[in-house]
Amino acid sequence: MLEGHSVLITILKDKEHSENRFRRINVRNLISLKDINKQSLVNIAFEIKKKEDLKKISPFINERGSTSVKIKIKDYDKIAVFELKDKRKINNEILKKLKKEGFLPIIQ
């Protein structure tokens, strides 16, 4: 841990001695938020309005990884759902880029 970096702390509070004015809190886990941002997601889905938008998404999700990707296309009154055969690498950096392009993912 470095000074000025954010961490996520998991704590356990002792409930047995609640009448005591000194309460015991045990730290169970410390995780750097940078480490959480670098982790890949398990499942993600994208909902797009036109099949032409697939060309815009594909450069961002072309690297193989550990995330299952589903794409739902709503084109006029038709709905098509696809699941990619190979898992892709999707992390928070890629999600930020996709949001800038106007694609909002559904993280499952």
C-alpha cells in the first residue's frame, strides 16, 4: 500500500461484547482499487440498435480473455441475440472506451 492510493477494506465487527465500550473490529482483507479495476469481468452483455454498430464495437472486444460476451441487436421490430464463441478481454479501461462511443454494457 502506498500513501494516497485508495483501498477497499473488509472488516468484521465483534458482536459478542457489545456492552463493552471498546469494540473490536478485525480487518479481514485489504484490496487496492487499482487491482480491482484491472480485473476482467465474468459476463457482459451489450444492447445495440443497429447491426452496423457491430463494426464499432468489434475493435474494442477483439482480444481473447476470460469474459463471456452477449450482444443483443434491436433492429426495428426484430431482436437478435448472439453469444460470442470465444471469451474476450474486457476490463474497466475497455468499458470506459465503449461508454464514450455510446454503448452501455449490462454487467452480469
